[in-house]
Amino acid sequence: MERLHVNDIREIIYRLKKGQGPRRIERETDQARNTIRKYRDLARDNGLLDPDVDLPDIDTLGRLLEAPGRPSHMTSSVEPHREVVENLLEANVEMTAIWQRLREDHGYRGSYSSVRRFVARIRPSQPDAVCRIETEPGQEAQVDFGSAGLQWDGANGRQRRAWVFVMTLSWSRHQYVEFVFDQKIETFLACHERAFAWFGGVVERVVIDNLKAGVIKPDLHDVVLGEPYRRLAQHYGFVISPNRPATPRHKGKVESGVHYVKRNFLAGQTFADLESMNERVRRWVLETAGLRRHGTTQQAPLGRFEKTERAALAPLPDEAFDLVATYSAKVHRDCHVVVDRRYYSVPARLVGRKVDVYVGRRLVEIYDGDQLVTTHERADEPGQRHTRPEHYPEGKRQYLDNPPERCQERAGDVGPACSQVVKDLLEERPHDRLRSVQSLLRLTETVGAERLEAACRRALDFGDPRYRRVKQILEAGLEHVDDEQRATAIETNADCRYARSPDEFFPIQPQASEPRAQEAVPC
């Protein structure tokens, strides 16, 4: 038989005392006739139908009427092992382990489902009570990503997995919605910036999930925030409030917002590309989501926002946020770090160590711990190198400070002979001979430009314009030989070079005379 609420039972007794029969009560209350008869008999047995007895109140009726018995249950196959199960539960052993130990140690042959049902009966779980928290206007926003399925990427000409970013203002429930193809830190930060621009202001606190773009280490008592997101919060003036791990209900406003976008906007629709999705969802937020009557506030989110919350938001900062991403990079032997396939120089003392690289829209900052060691302009294209010569050791730095073009210019300042020597050296294998040229030009620091020019002129006269020859001339002091002596040396050198005639080595042999034809001897 059906068990009724005590108010329904009281109504049946009231009608019976008024003289109505079970058939009429059935017709007017839509209660089963057998149920009416059952409670009629119970009321008669307790004297409740006596005309002199007042209609009892609910509490009295509940005590007088006998509660229906609970339906009988089959005896569980785990019942013989109740004490074992209770002891294991007290020791916080999980149910799969309880089932395994029953099978291994006590010969139990039942299923795991039987153990689970038995534990649920002897240890019924009590649902947790929750506290709904409401915030003041402009105090809080909640953000989250949700899956948006496969969407068409016009740039790559293929379908890609898409995500929907939602920021919900906790007081008004007004939303910002944007579809993206990734959850990278750059995308996460840019979505925040566009959301604040959409609302025209900034909230005091942003509640986020423990996604990697915002939180490095999700922990209840020791949360480690990503540096780019922390700097974004400091730039805009809001406080980050990471959600407790595995508790999505703590940001239920945006969770409901994500589900609403998926059920109302995405469901059953197709889009040409991501750009058209974002264009249409902005209209949807204003014309559909913003004008609906919200189930909790019983007001339209857009109306609540425009009337009250917009004025409660803090103003947007005057300057745009610059930080885009952070990296941990190793300093290679060439004194450079590689970030996003771009190269940035670092002081040589950091070779082999790891540094933190903060990439902005315009600048790249490189830190050794908490110490800023250098900054660079951000490279525009992969493969581009940004190098500061002072980051190299002294010897390497001089090599970079004097490229071939600079060396030729410095040689011209010394004199024409020095310029010609440098030109001859750099004509063949310039990178191999660049160090010799740089060493040659450094001789001006010890002997001066005049002596170096004279030594180069003498080396050219002897046809040997090498760094070693010029240095030997300077060490021997021969660069001061006057023009007549040099000319004599050149002439003597020329005479000595070809002092013997080639005929002495290859004498000309006299040609043999042709024999005269013998006279014919007559036979």
C-alpha cells in the first residue's frame, strides 16, 4: 500500500469525520481506495473517528498512527562477515581492498557490488551541506575554460579542438565569452584583457580554476601562481583567488555559465570559423543571455550589470599589459638562450645555468633568480638573434666589435699601405683571417699608426703582406729603412732572385748536321 504524508492522512480522517465515504474521497482527493480504507481502519482503532474527539494535530497524529513497516530485504551474502567488514572500515580500508581480503582470507565468493551495497547499508553517507555565498557588486568574477568541440580553423584549413573562455561577474551574472583554439598562457592573459575591456572595468577578485596557465602548483595551503598571471593581476589591480583542488562548486557561477553557453549557444549549431563564432556569441550575450531571467537572481544579468555593477568596477589601467609568457631556459656555450626559436644573449658567466625569461610584447627580460641580468627587444621572427657584445669574454668581444667592414675602415685611418694589406688578407677566407687582421690593427696600440703604416709598406714591397711578416719587420726595426735603401734592397733582391740564367740549367744543345747523301756507286 501507498504511504502518505501525515497531512494527507489528516485530510482523509477529516473527510471521514464529515461523513464522506471511501469512494467519494477517492474521487475528490485522487487517493487509492484501498489506502483510504487502510487509514480509516487505523483511525477507527485509535478512536479518531469518534464525533466527540477533535481532529488531532500533525504531531499527535504521527504518534498515534502506526508507521508502515519497512519492506523486507534479502540477507546479504556479506552478512556473515559483518564484523570483519566493520573492522576494515574503521581502519579506513577502501572497498576494493575489503572485497579482495574477504575473498583471500575468508573464502568469500560474492561480487564486489554486493560488498559495496552492504557497506552503503551499514555506513550510509550523509550529503554535505553547502553555503551559498553572494558577493557585492564589483567584488568578484569567476573564470573557466570549457570544451567547445571541433571547430573550423580558417587559417590552417582544418578542424581543431576549440575551447570557450567564460568570465562571469558574480553579482550580476553578466558574462564575457570567447572561443579559442588553445589554453596557452598568452591566450589566457589576452582573454582576461578583452574581458575587462568588455565590462569596462576591473573587479576586486578573480576566482580561477587550477589550470596551468594561471596556477603552477595547485595546493590548498601553498598555491604557486604563474608569474605572468600574477603580473597581470598586479597591473590591473585585482587579487587572484585560486579554487580549491577538486571543488568546482566553489566557482559554480562560471561553471553554470559555461554549461549555459554549451547548451544554449553551441548546441545544434555549426559555424563557418572561429571568427564568426566570436562575433555571434557577443550578440548572443547581449541579446539572449543578458536578457534572460536568471534562475537565482530572478533578474536579467545585463540589466543588473548596467544598473548597479558597472559603476562598482575599478577603472582600467592607462597602459596596456606587456608580459606575454615566461620560460626557463638554459644558457648555451654561445652565450645565448633559445626562446620560442629566437636567440637572446646572456652574460658569459651564466653559461650552463638556467635562467628565467619573461617575454613581453616589446621587450624580453632575463633573470638569474630575482636579479635582472639583461633586456632585449623581442625578436620578430624565428631564427633572429639579438646579441650584446658585452656579454662575451674580452677576447670574444673584440672579435665581434671589429667585423671585416669595420677593420677595413680602421686600416684606412692608418694609411694606404695598411689598408692594402688588410684588403689582401680579407679577399680570401675573410672569417678565417679576420683574427689576424684584428691583431694587425691592434699593433697601433704598441707601435703607433706611423710605424705600422711603414711596416705594411715594406711588407708590400717584398710581396709578403702577412701579419707575421709585418710584426717581424717591426720587431727588427726595418720599417725605418729609407726609400733608396728599400729600392736597392728591391733591386738586389730582384737580381738575386734570378742571378743565374736559365741557359745554365738547361743548356742549348747544338743541332747535328744532316749527313750528305752518299754518291751512288756504279755497279
